[in-house]
Amino acid sequence: MTGSDATPSFRLAYVPGVMPDKWVRVWNERQPDVPLILTQVPAGAAAERLLDGDADAGLVRTPVDRTAFGAIPLYTEQTVVLVPKDHLVTAVDEVAPDDLADDIVLHPLDDVLDWESLPGRPALERPATTADAVELVAAGIGVLVVPLSLARLHHRKDLTHRPLRDAPESSVALAWPEDAKTDQVEDFIGIVRGRTVNSTRGRQQPSARGESTGADRGGARRKPVPGKSAGGAKRTGRSGSGAPKGTRRGKPRRRS
């Protein structure tokens, strides 16, 4: 539904680790009369919140059910291992899964990485949340593999992280219910795709192709190029006959 069904505000859900600030700033500049309402939701609950109508769109982690949602992939995050600052892997710039063979690798229930086989040794129990797992890492009980944004979100002075190669990655997408795409959603799609306010695909353009119809932007008509007529022909004389000024053509007539 679009147009007349548009709501007076735009409700955007986002999952932990996603930073929507730059897009929100552009929205506020372009749509000062349409408040953008931000709501953080757990990664595993984002789809349900959107289908329940709690938000118009969401910045979610993939995969996205394309039978129920429209979606635009935005970016893929680097995967890192979160460790205490005195851990052995801090001596290298990048970690391989085999480097964690002797470590307990924590696997929280809200993990957003799709593992076929988790590296290291499994913990006796899975922490309920990533935040709980971070506390266990700080206590020296194990290490944690997460997208970089979550490592930054749960930053602590006593912890650090290193890139982990050959590991699953997490991608972020903008998603919305396929049967409830509002004009505000279309506007936000333009923002995350980097369209300018005068983009040819923006809703605010009066012309579908963004072309001028007799006047330039601002209503000013184009000035003719010096030496050219409005039709593009070169001016060659006052009379427009094409003969150079002061030049006679043919024989003069006799006066009767």
C-alpha cells in the first residue's frame, strides 16, 4: 500500500550492532515533517516485529525470507574473535580457526553466524545472549566469535579482537513486509542507496525522467549561446538571409 495509506511517521527497527545514524541524519534533513522513530530489536525477533506491524522497515541480519519481505542487501561484516588482552592470539594480526583449537569457543543462543562447525572446544552450556558471552570472555572462561560491529558494541577495556579468517560472515539488509511497502519505505530505500534528493527515481521529481520541460530548474529559461539562433543555426546577418553583412548578391536591378 502506498500514497494515501502513508503514516505520519516512519518507524525503523534495527538489530544490535547496526548503526543507522548516517541514514537517520539524511532522513531528518530531507523529511523534517515526518519523524523517524527508531526501535532496537533482537536479531532473532526482527522478522516477527515487521510482520506484526511494529515497524515499517528494519535494518536486519540476513538471511531474509523473500517470500514475505522485500529486501536490499547493504553490507557484509568482518568476523572477529573477541579475547582478553593477554591472550596469545593478540600477538598476530589475523587468526585462523586452528589457532583456537585449545580454547573454549562460546556459542550464545542469539548468535548471528551460521556455523557448520564451530572452532575450538565447546562450552558446557550456551550463554543466553552475546552480552552474557562477553562477560564470560572477560572472566577468562572462553573466547567469542562475532561480527565486528558486535565486538565494538560490547567494547571493554580488558578485551580486544582480531580478524578471524575462513569463518562465516554476517550481512545486513534493509527489509520491509512485501505487502506493506509505504511511500516512506521507498524514500528510505533511496537514502540507503545513496540517491540524491533530485534522483530520477525519487518520489519528489515532477518529471519521471527528471528532464527539463522548457525551463531549467528554478524556472529560468536557458539563454541562447552567443552566435547561435534558438534553433541552433549560426547567425550570419541581420536579415537572417545567411549572406555576410554588407555583401550584395546577384546583379543590381535597373530602375525604371
